Amino acid sequence: MSKDHSESKRSWFARHKILTGIGIVLILGFLGGLSKDKGNASRNSPAPAEPEIAISAQDLSLAFKENELRANQTYKGKLAVIYGDVLRVDEIFGQTIVTLQGAPWAPGIACAFSDKSLNERIASLDAGTVVTVIGTITGKSLAVDVKNCTFK
């Protein structure tokens, strides 16, 4: 009887040593996997990619105006060098957007800049200024959208 009484006073972990050990191994393995993934992400991240295409803002907008499906298949998801005239500069929900003039009656090219250190340079742009940007084409909404833009 004293054995049962002393065993009930011991903690659950002490009474279930095997389950406790398995639980600790699983938790440590999970935590180790998380830290390993974070380390690999920074070590194995690819070098900045080279642009796949170079195109004028007018040609890109015309491609999306004439056949959006073909333009998506050709350009969507690609890193591109795009050059053209600034139409306007906007700030929408904290995101800086430089819109490049498209072809007549075609959508403009909306280049989204997330690097705030470029804001001073962007603020100095006037309509008609010729710029060259590098960014990833994401498709067309009201304009042809290009994300993660920077200046070349």
C-alpha cells in the first residue's frame, strides 16, 4: 500500500518516463528543425537573379492590351528591365508607385518600390523623366503591375 501511495505522489512525468522522453525528443527535434530551416534560408538564398528580359514600357503595355493571356504567359513572374517615361508618382497605402507611360490607349506600367531608401530619388522624378527599372512582372489589373522595383 505504501508503494501505491508514494507512486501517486510522484509527478506524472516521473511516473511516465518513456512518454516524457519521447515528448522531449519530439519537441527538441521540432525546434531544431525550425532553427535549421532559418539558417538554410539565409545560406542557400540565391544570388540576385539577372533580369530575363528587357522591354520598353510601351511595348509591354501594348502586349497586355492586345492579348492579356499571351502576355501573362510570356511576361508574368519574370524579372525584367523596363524603361520608359514617368507618367506619375503615387503613394498608395504606404507603397510607392511609379507609373510609366504605356502605349496609346494601353495600360501604364505600375512599378511598386518597397525599398524606402529610394523615396528621395523617386520624389525628385517629374512626369516625362526617362527611367529604367528592374522588377518582377505580376500581371495586369488597372495597369501592368511590377513588384519589388529598383532603379537600374
